[in-house]
Amino acid sequence: MTTRTPATQPLGLGHWDHPLLGRRVVDHAHDDRVGVLRAIAPDVKDNNPGFVLRVPNTPPVAWLALEGGGVEWTTAPDAIEAAE
């Protein structure tokens, strides 16, 4: 029997569970910028404003936002760690 870690549990619609969801993290790929991990999910790269009818076949990325809100940014999931 194999077990999955929380980082590998699918939540649906392309989103994945992660132990740091909703917590402050440091993004080492973007000058140690601190934000809140909002999601681990694929990024839709095209700028087509239409409906997304299927989950993109791309690797998931970490979606982060500033604590007070604002524009989200993405980074590699392995570039983040819990903020102190």
C-alpha cells in the first residue's frame, strides 16, 4: 500500500493540496518576496478571455499574493518555503 503526501493530493479542477496553503511563504525565485500561498494549480498561458473548458496540460505552479491583497504572481512550487 502506498500513501500520498499532502503535496500530491488532487483537489479537483487542476488544483493540488499543499501543507502551506493559506500560509505566508518566501518565494526564493523572486528575491525572497513574501506572500500567501493561494493555490498550487496550472497556469493558463494564453490571454484568451473566454471560458476555460478543461484543465491545462501544464505543470502546476504556486500562486502567491501579498498579505493585504493585490496582484497574484506565480512561481515554481519548489521555490517556496514557510516564512518565519
